[in-house]
Amino acid sequence: MATERVRPLRQRRSEDMGIRGIGDKAQKSHIRAIKYCAAFLA
């Protein structure tokens, strides 16, 4: 299984969301929503 490299911007976003008290499930939901939005706009 290949390990996925975490990019600096994604790492910073995760840290910022953690500082603000946003949980793991909410972070994953946010990432999914952004991914769907980007696919829609592409």
C-alpha cells in the first residue's frame, strides 16, 4: 500500500481546523464538499 504525501497547504488547513475545534468527521465532510464543487466547476 502506497502512502499518500500530505501537501503543505492541506496540512496547514487541517491544523487550522483543529485549532478552531472542528472535528475529524467535519473536516472530512468539508474536504468531500470541496472536491465535489471542484469537479462540478471543471
